[in-house]
Amino acid sequence: MTETTRSRATMGAGGLAVLLIGQTMASMDGSIVNVAVPTIRAELRASDAAIQLVIAGYLLTTGVLVVTCARVGDLVGHRRAFLLGLAAFTAASLLCGLAPNAPTLVAGRILQGCGGALMVPQVLSLIQLGHDGPRRDRAIALYSMVLALGVALGQIAGGLIVSVDLFGLGWRPAFLINVPVGLALLGTGPRLLPGDEPGRHQRLDVSGVLILTTAMTAILLPLVFGREYGWSLWAWLGLGAGLLALAGFARHERRAASPLLDLDVLGPRGIKPGLTACFIVMGCYAAFLFSLTVHLQSGLGFSPLGAGLTFVPYAAGFATLSLTWARLPERWQGPLTVLGPLALGGALAVLVALARDGWPTLVSVPLLLVAGGGHAAGYSPLIARLSARVDARHASGLAALNSTGTLLASVTGVAALGGVFLAAPDTSGGLASGVGLTVALLLVAALCAFAARPADRS
């Protein structure tokens, strides 16, 4: 099958539902375990190191492998890669849910990360290859919604599961729920997802895999664990080495006969600033989510479920705009990408200013609605526009950059802005400081989105 033929593949609503449910499971599992940590620690008698690996093992594994796995989709076919990743993710979820001890749970989380890394980049690739025009915009709007809200939904679901203690199983349903859902998707996916033939004349760039794996490991380990260990020398050396290795990877890929990540995907006008804007928005969202969750629980005494439910208006605002922007006249869609970060930053600034003496429950609802809508406006239309500018042969490259960039931005946002929050003497002052920097970054995102607007013009 040629690249041109691939781009004409069609996908129905059922196939899109399979992809989005798989993406939702992968996104939620990055955070669903967070609120269950005390229960897991007590039941499995887990050490601090084991708990850290339970939380971070999934994230680290996904981040290190996602670009390589996106390329695997080109080599074996995106549908096949998605289903293989889904099968591995489902089996690993069962292992996590039945884990008799902490080492088994850590192993299950790492295997979950492997399955997620193989599954996730195929989602955007299959959406790009299976849709075009307005249908692609609507599909990417839905994809953006589950990608962004998965983390928040994971916290809500985790808090609910721990609070309900379903069948007396404590934290285990947080993982076991993936098993019947995964099996259902595996049963329907082969029939509903469009097929694509593997790249018979392509090969895996093993040298690129080794360089990128080294770079991502060196970058992610300090970002995930650096704050816990006081940002000692090893963390800064690791970050520096990782960035150098990443630069070496880019140079290697320019010369590779069959590159792991074809950097020509960055060639069309508007792609670089557009991706930058998307990543800044997602990083600011992750930092705000982390900081506000800690403030609500540690500073204001909210329960895990109560803290999770606080984000429902944000999710509603995001969902509303995600589901409607593609139906707006085209002349209105362009400004959304610039106004979105400004609306998000403005709403957060007002919310924090009003939350100095406690949580303003009534006022927080419309402000979080606006913030969620601004987040969606600053991400969904922009990633749809970028997808339209990229050739079918670069679909997996854009998917890899989107997945990796979003992950790195989220981890960096939590490490940097979350670090500012945690360094403050009280959570109210930390939230104000963190949101101040967040607003500044969102202004940069708005400028980047404005710079990406020429990509609309042919």
C-alpha cells in the first residue's frame, strides 16, 4: 500500500471510539494511582523507593519508548501496533491488579508503560490516515479532549475507587477495570479499525533507538526524581547529558538512511511554533493540576475525591469547546488558538486572587469553565491545523512529537512550576507564585500560536 493510498483509508465512528477509549485508559493510568498511594503502601508494605517506581515507572517507560514505538507502527502497520500495545497494556493491568507484592506491582507498571508507548502514538496516526477535512477536525477535537482530560479523570476515578472500596478490593479496581474494557476493544478493534500495510522497504534505525533511549532516560529521571532528592548534582548533570544526547540524536537522524524520526515533519510553515504553543499549554495545565490538587488537600483539607471533583467544571469547559469549535465558521477558528491561552491564564489568575482566604466554591465554577475552554481553544484547533499540514507519510512523526512533547512538557511543568509551589512557605503563596509564572508562559504560548497562523495559508 502506498502512502497516497494510506491517506485515503476511512474510519467509522466505531473505529474512532476504539482509539479514543484506548487513549483514555492510557492517559488515566498516568495519574489514577496517585490518590491510592497510602492504601498501596499499607497493604503491600512498600518502601518509599517502590512507591516512587509505582508512580513514575509507567511515565518513564512511556516517555522513553514512545518515539520508537511510533516508528514501529510504520514498520508493522498502525492497526497491528495499536492492538499489540492494547493487548500488552491489558495484560499488564491484570498483573498490577493481582500483584501480591510491591516488586510485582512495579513490574506491572513498567509493562503497562511498554504497552501504552506502543498504543498511544498509533491513535493520532490512525486518526490522520482515517479522516480528512472537517471529519479529521472533529476526530482530533475528541482526541485532544481525552488526551488532556485523562489525567484529571484519572485523579477523579482514583479518588472514587479508593473511597468506595469496591468489593473490598481497595486500590486494585483502579487497574482491574482496564481488563474487561481492553478485552472488549481487542474483540472489536480488528473489525472496526482500518488496515494499513507495513512499510516493507523500511527498517528500524537501531542506532537512533539507542541514542534516543539514552537521551530520554537522562532527561526524564532528573525531572521525575530530582525534586525528591533536592536537585543534587547528579540531576543537573543528567539533564545536561540528556540534552546533549538529544542534540546528537537530531544530528544522527538528519543523516540516517531510514530515520527513527523523520525531522522533515517540522518543515512546513507554522509547525514548530504551533507545537511549541501546544506543549506550553499542556505543561501549564499539568503544573496547575498538580499545584491546585496539593493546595486543596494539604492547604484546605479536601479529601482526594473532593479535590478531584473540583476539576469537573474545568473538564466541562474543555469538553464543551472541544466538541463545538470545529462547527464554528472558519474565520472564527483561527483566533481561538491565540485567545485560548490568554483565557486560560486570565481565568487562573482571577481564581487564585479570589482564593487567598479559602476556596470560592461558587465563583470557581465559571472561572474553571472558562479556563477549561481556554485550554481546549489553545490546543485542539492548533493540533488539528498542524495535522492538516503534515503529509500522510509524516503522520507517525507528528504523533511521536505530540506524545513525547506533551509528556516532557507535563513533567517539566510539574517539576518547575510545581517546584515553585512546593518551595513556598504556605500553599496559598505557592499557588499564587506558580500561577504567576504559568500566566507568563501562557502569554508566550499565545505568541507562538499567532506565529503559527501562516500555516493556514496555502
